[in-house]
Amino acid sequence: MQLPSNTEPHAAPRKRRRHKLHGKRGDLFVHVRQDGSERGYVWQHTGEDIVRGYQRYGIRCRDLSSEAVYANDVSSPRVEIPRIVIETMRITSNHLRAHDVAAFWRLFAEARKRGINADVHSICLGDVVRYLGLDSLQRAKQALVRLTSAEMTLRLNQEGFHGPIRMNMLEILHDTDDLAALRGSDVLFFRLPAALKAAVWESRDYAWVELNAMSRFKSKFTFPLYLKLCLAAGKDKLYRDVPVMTKTEFRAFSGMPEKTQTSVLEETLQLVCDELLAISGVRKRFPIHIAFSDERMTINVGRSAKKLREMKPAWIVPKVAAKLLSTVYNMPPEARVNFPPLMYFRQAETAVGVSAAKVFDYWWTDIHGAKNYGIGAAAMEAQEFLDLIARVGAEQTFEDWVEKRDFGFVVDDEDVQQTAAVSIPRGLPKPKRTASTLEQWQPQTLTYDDWMLKVPVALVDVNETVCAEVDDVEIPF
């Protein structure tokens, strides 16, 4: 084999100079330039500071089986979905329905609960039925069967998985007869795609998604947009990627067929917007504002509300911590139950920006004023405040108290207002082609003789057949 004549090593490519704060992630830092403009950066976590997916639990709830239920209006469990999955996942199969996609994410949540890296996962079939709110066990089985034949793609860049990867969405470890014989109390065994598990295992960026909100979607095209909004709502407003798209861009983003009829596209977009704005109660974690201008849809979201127990506890001086602990331990047992653990005060400092010792003083003052002087606290009467502590405990009452207590400033200055309803602007209907309009379309120089008299009739026949479009029933919602 002949070697190339030029065997000298190539010169190393010249590296571009980057800003010293380029590409950093973590704590927010705002840099003020010389001209007065501002640019936000995020300090990067490196080495042992990086928290990967295998180091996180991935589920926010007490009991997934009892809380991930369609009829649950008291609590809303959340599942952690990696950013790379939200941004690159595309379902390429068109035969799925909304219930099928919701069932997939319920199985994904169960896998996160039991350990995403396990080879085989299991779930009680009745949990899937209760999550979807179905009255038929057979419909849940049909949804699972459709998932086994559906395909999706992910675009990854990690060891073992590079570029766009096509995979089956689900593998059920039961043959057809065994699956048909399963009852609601029986256990279903399944496998998730290896690429999906690898994306979760090494992920560092993620979004919390409401499970019970997805079970109410009636259109499968709502899911990708909702996941994108959940990802944006979890970021600082300097880094939110606000979706701005035309109807055609929405069709491509949601995975609708290219030949989708215009009327079907507009009806689907109206349904998607209605479902996003219909999220309410405990399932609503952030406000959504939808507006249309110049035939473009703009969606703004507010900050995803976090509970106090989810906040990162602030660091506290050991001497101050010892002083607060001794203050509580020196109280009588009946008074000690009115104080939550010290961790709550540290988390409150992160939430409201006031030192943990100052928050402790506020709490102690409100307890003292309510018991001895009948002074209310946090928009509650004194007796109501004390009864709430006795009924639900100091921890839960403290959480509500932090949200309502006036600490002298506004914690969240978001100005995103929830849109009550939105109407999709519809395109003008195409004018029907008649004999008179066809005559107007002809060039002015034409002179009709006997053989040209048949041209308008032939044009009508051709155009009526060529312009066939996809019908409504061909698109499974």
C-alpha cells in the first residue's frame, strides 16, 4: 500500500479566545460591562461538585402508587426528566395516542423510583389504569402494546451513544397471551431503551414535570411543548428559552405530518393551548401566558414554584446554630413542638434571603404574640395560627408561614400573568374555483377557438384531484 507523500504532522488548529466566564453553569453571576449593559453567567460546577443523574432520586412524592392517580387533587407527584431528553426526543411513530404517551412517562417514573439503571423494571398494571383514569383494563393493555411497536429518536453525545439514535420506546417481557391474561393486581415487567437510561444516568441538567398533569392531556402533541415549558420554568428568567413559533414551526416541533391539512393544524394548536391553560390546582406549578402576534405564537412562563423543603439549606455559623438549638432545647416540651427543625430555617434563608437567625426570631415572635397577646401572623388569626400548628405540625405550618409572611420585600418579581383563554387566529378559506374565476386566470392574449374551449373544464378536473390533503381521521390525537 502506498503511503501519502506528505507525512509531516499537521499544525494544531488555532484556538479561539473565549470570555473567561464562557460556558459556566451553576450559581448565577451578573457581569456589568463598561457600557452599562449586563450579561448573566452561571458558575460551573466541576469535579465532585457535579451532580449526575445516578446521584439523584428522580421522584418528588411520598408514595408514587397512591399519588400518581388521575383523581388525586390533593398532591401532584413529579418526575425528573433530563434536559437532553426534553430537547432531542422525537416520537417517529404516528399511531400513538395521548394515553399511550402518558403511560410511557408513568413507566419512566416507576423506573426512576426503582433505579433507572436496572435491566428490568416492574409495575402493578392497576397503577397504570388508575394513573390514566380509565375504566377498562383492556384499554391500558392496548396502550402498552402500541408503545412496544412505536419508535423514537434521541440525539446524544456520550460514551456508547453518539448522534441521532433510533430505538423502540418500550419492551414488555410478556408474550401476547400472558399480557392478555394479566389482571389489575398483577405485575408487569418491562425494559426501557438503553440510550434513554444512559441519558438519565449521566445527566446534569433536568426539569421537574408534573405526572398528574400529563395524564389529562387529550392530544399527544401537547407533551413536547409542555416538557419544554417545564424546563424553561425551572431556570432563571435570564436563561429561559421562550417558545416563539409560527403554525408551521409548531407542526414541525410537535411531530405532525408535513401534509397536515391547515384546518387540522389550527384545531390541534387550539386544543394544545387549551390543555396547557387548563392545568390547575396542585398540578399547576407555574403561570403560562400565550399570545399571538403577526401570525406567531409566543409563550411566556413564570418561575416554577418550589416548596421550602426542596430548597438548598444555607450555611450557618456553628455558634449561631448552637445558640438556636439551645434556645429550643431549653423550652418546656409542650412549647418545643411549636418549632420545626433547624434545617427548615436554613432553607428559609435560601428562599427569602433573610438569615436563618432572623427567620427564627420572626417565628419565635409570632408564636409568642399569638399565645400571649392574641396577635395574628401570616394573614391568620392567632387562634387559627396555633390550631394549624397543633393539627398539621410545625413543619407544614412553617412552610405556609414562610410563603405568606412579609419579610419586607418581594421574593419573586415575575410579571407573567396566566392567560385565561386564547383563540387561535384562523386562516382565510381558499376561494372556490368556478368557471368565472378560471376565465379571469387566463392570459389576456388568449383567443378561444374550438380546441381551446375544453381547457377550463380540464383544469377544474385536474386541480380537484391533485390538491388532496390529509384527513382528520388519519392523524391519531
